[in-house]
Amino acid sequence: MRQSPLLLLLCACTLAHPALAQSPAPTPATPVNLFPEGSFETLTPEGNPVSWEIPHPSYQKQLGASFRVQVEPNGNRFVTLENVDSAKALHIAAIVPLPEGATRVRVRFKIRARGLFASPQPEWSSAQLGGNWIDASGADLGYLRGTQQRIKTDVPDWMEFEEVLTPPAGAARIRLQPGLYQTTGALDLDDIKVFAEVGAK
């Protein structure tokens, strides 16, 4: 069978330019951390982490609790919460804006924990990533819902956790409140990162 000149030309082009035969797969986009302040590396003139609400000194005194910024030998900053009253909660808080159309939020964070004792009631007593959703007007849309890991035993070395959360309709921001909830002991926190997926199912 005689092949057409056009077919022979296409074959020659394909052999000379392999990229025409098979295009490389696109490189996945690197997720963007929406909350770099979760590293605790930047401090205010008062020595508190930028963008974070910390327990008022009077509240800390009332609980006999403490919050402090610490520095490891390698220069890495982190924060420590210590609670001595299992009837109370001790946490820090930050508000992170979400991109429009976010359908899934992933929060990664590192912790260490010592001497944890969670009150028997309520059942959610633990070291955890608490918080809530907020709409564009500032209205509360309810507590975070998702994997919600509840840490009730010591974590002697740094360990990274991830929460996968589903924002309710209208959520424009997420309020993060990591801390000790009706739990005594010491909790170290570092590298809290927030990633949002738009259009995820």
C-alpha cells in the first residue's frame, strides 16, 4: 500500500520531536501555607507571637497556668502552654482568612506533651486543635468538624498531626484554638500550617 506524503511527514516530525508524541504530565502545584505566623518565629515588641491571641496574664494567674515562648538550641521558636486546673481550658487563638470557594481545609501542627491528664468528663477533654468557623460578617458558624484528634497521652518527641476539615457554607475564616481542654500538663506547639482546597470533593 502506498502511504500518503502527509502521513510520512507527520511520522517524520514525531520521530524528530518526541515531545510531540507524548507531552509530560503537568507538575502538581505546591500547596500554599495560608498562615506563616504559625511558626511562632516573629514576635511583637512585647515578645508575643505575631497574629496570635494569648491568654491574658490575669487569666493565667487565676488558673495557675502559664504561656511562654521558648527557643531550642538550634534557634527554633515554639510556645508552651501549662495547665494545672482540669476544670478549665487553656489555649491560644488565631484567625486565618480562607480563599473563596474553599471546600476542604487541612491544618498541620507539631506538638510535644508532658504529664497530660484529661478530665473524665466531658469526653472531648484533651490536648487538641479547637476552634470554629467564621463568616464574612464575623458571625460564628460553629465548631470545627473533621478528624478532630484528641490527644490524651504524653508525646515525648515532636510529632506532626493533620486535621482534615470541611468548612460549612459561608465560611470565610477559620479560628484556630490549639490548647489544653479540661486537661492538665504541658503542651508544646510549633509549625501550625493551614492549607485550603478549592473545588475539592
